[in-house]
Amino acid sequence: MLDPARINTVPRTVRERIIDASYPMFIHSGFRDVTPEQVQRAAGVTAEEFNREFPTRDDLGAAALEKRERDWTYGIVATGALARGTTPETRLLAIFDVFDEWFSRDDYEACTFINVLLEMGPEHPLGRASIVHLDHIRAFVQELATEAGLVDVEEFAMSWHILMKGAIINAVEGDARAASRARAMARDLIDRFSPVTAPASDRDPAIYDDIDWDIDDAVTGRRPNVDSSLSFDDYH
């Protein structure tokens, strides 16, 4: 068995050293301001080693975003929500409990995927990659919504993601209660998409396909004939 005390001494590959060195730079400084030379020095690799692993800076940026997804999307948000909740609904709400802890950290860095998308734009390869990673977050929310039996889960996940993004931005602004405010609105959103309380317009019309609408015609046929020329008083 590997000695836990020696885990940090296990040699890393050149690729891992480069990714680990670039990751905090990209997270805190953005992608445009980080140069390959800075990463090389931080990783302790030569230009030849760097170029062999990452022919372009975009290749390195994509690898950093993948690490962000592993560490943050799955390692913090998904894992934290699943550990805190006991039902799909409580796990959804627990996302904002995870956020509350995250927002309170001294090294709170906001959402890297949003930052990169805004910095690079949706047409840039890293912007497109960020959109994909954001979609993975929504997919996690949509999966929980499906397990919770909510209606129109795709629309629910889109709306839920707006709450997540809004809370992140509010926390950057200094709102200490950003997560708890979003959690309260999230509770209302769950109620809105519940099959019991959702407005009829939000329910899937396919569930009514097997109803015999001739019943409605029969009910209509049993309604009393009313002379519309008569006033209310004429009937009393």
C-alpha cells in the first residue's frame, strides 16, 4: 500500500507539472496574460519539453479547463451536493450550501468557465470549451431534476443555472448572503417545476394524449340552455 506520507513525493510527469503550474495562473490571471515562458519557469521545464506536450497555448488552456472540471465541477460541487443531500431535491439545494462555503474562502476565484467565456468569446476554442463544461454542470442539475420527478427538466436546469451564475457574480461583488439568497429562490423554482404545483402550461402535453376528449363534448351537451337575452334578474 502506498504510504500517505509519501503521496506528495510521487514524481509527476512533465505534462502534469506543466498543467499544475499553469492552472493557478490561468485561474487567477486569465488566459491572455499568461505566457508559455512563465509556465515553463514555474513548471521547471524546457521550451522543448513544453512544446512537445502542448504545441499551442490553447492546448494547454483546454487541459487546464479539464482539470478545473475535475477539481471543481465534480470534485467540489457535485461531490459536495451528493454528500450533503439525501434526496434529489435536497441535493439540488445543497449546491448552494457548497457555494456558501466556496464563497467564504480567501482564494474564491469565481467561475473559471464564465471568466474564460467572457475573456475569449464564444467563437474562440477556449470559449467553446467553456460552453461545453458549463453544459456539463447543467447536465448534472438536469439529472437530479429528473430523479426528483420534476417537469420540463431541461427548462428547469437552464433556470437553475441562472441562479448559480447569479450567485457567483453576486459573491464577487461582495454579497456575503449570495448563496443563501439563491437557495431561497431555488426552493421556489423546485416548487414551480413540481408535477403537483407546476402551472398547466409547464406540464408536458403528451401526458394528456390518452384522454378521451369526447367526454368533454358530453359534458357540454348536458349544460342547460340559457337565453342570453334575459338578464340575471329574469332568472330569479
